[in-house]
Amino acid sequence: MDLSDAALLLVAGLAAGTVNAVAGGGSLITFPAMLAVGLAPVPANVSNSVAVFPGYVASVAGSRVDLPRGRALATLVPTTIVGTIAGALLLLATPARAFELVVPFLVLGATAVLAFQDPLRRLVGHPRDLSPRRRTVVVQAMVALGAVYGGYFGAALGVMLVAGLALVLDATLARVSAIKNLLSALVGLTTLVVFALFGPVNWAAVGLAAPATLVGGYAGARLVRRLPAVVLKTLIVSFGTLIGLYLLYRALT
């Protein structure tokens, strides 16, 4: 790996950490960078999943004041870990082609859910009108699906989590984003352990990109706290749409 490769990974890591904290989708910066420096697709995907983890941790630190307290958040931890392990093992054990064809539609669908959040809430009911049991079940299901996706591929995980949680939680978008950061960090930690034990991680690439995601993740999380809700929502929807269309293009070419 030469100096230009190292510089590419550093810049990609910084940008990815920032984007992941704001909206999600930073992996679509670091993953192509891993490919560009010569890694094969599966090692690039695995190494990318490990590299972005510090950025998620920094995002949690930057948004910690918006995290809710209590047992409700703690109950999502086992769901997140189990779902992520399932997704990571799926990546290591199965061909990626079928899932690659589905992923763009999942991302675009999640983006549409967030974009049309208010009409959908009128259709399915506002979160405050849901029974506690129904809200708990729906939130757990959203998190489980997001965790499986995060363990398998992870690009736009933040978009998917924000879209699902914002629909069923009676909370500000900044608080939903803080929860997203915590769950993304759990997904990142779980994939790090699984891939470190069983995956073809390129530790040189990780060592270059990971510290940069740490800086970007903290800066992005601080930025989110200063953005008006409508601006944050617009950014996430825009990122999600671009990511979904990019993934669809990649899947069909």
C-alpha cells in the first residue's frame, strides 16, 4: 500500500465518520476506497465494517446528551447483537448477489418512510396512540431487521434505523438520531468481533481508516445537535435517496 492509498483511506474514513453520524451511508465512501486500494469485495466489505466502528463510538459520545434513560433502550441491546451476528454469518456463508438486488429497494423504501413520515403516522397512528405492548413489538422488529442488515452489509444502516424508529417513537429527530448512533455502535462492535475471529480483515486498511472515522463521527454528531429538525430530515432523505439509487445502479450493472 503506497502513500496515495493511505491518503485515500484517511480521507474516506473522515468523510464516512461524519456522514454516518449525520445520516448514515458512510460505508459507501469507505467501501469503494477499500476496493480502490486493491482489496477484493468480501475482504473490503469485512474490513470496512471493522473500520467504521470507531466512528460510531465517537457519534455516541457526541450525541450522548440526547440519549434517553431507562430500561427501554437496554432491551434493544440483545436484539441488536443477535440480529447483527445473524447478518454477519449470512455474509460469510452465502453468495451476495441475491441480497445485493434487494438492498437498494430496502434503502429506498426506508427513505420513503422517513420522507412521508407524517402521512404514514396518520395512516398507522401516532406513536403516542399505540399501546405500550404494540410499540415495543414494532420497535424490536425494526431494530432486529436493521441489525441483520447492518451485520450483512451496513451501508445506509443509519437511514434505515432512523426511518423505522422515527415512525414508531414519539421523540425528536435528534433523539432518534442519538438512539441510531448507539445501535449502530452495537452493530459495529458485534461485526468487529465476528469478523476479527472469522473474517478476512485487512488490518492495514483498517488501521488507516478507523482513526479518521473517529474524528469524523464526533464532529458529525455535534453538527446534528445544531441542525433544525427539517434540515436534518432533508439531509437524511437526500442521502438515503442517493445511496439507494447508487446501490441500484451497482446491482444492475
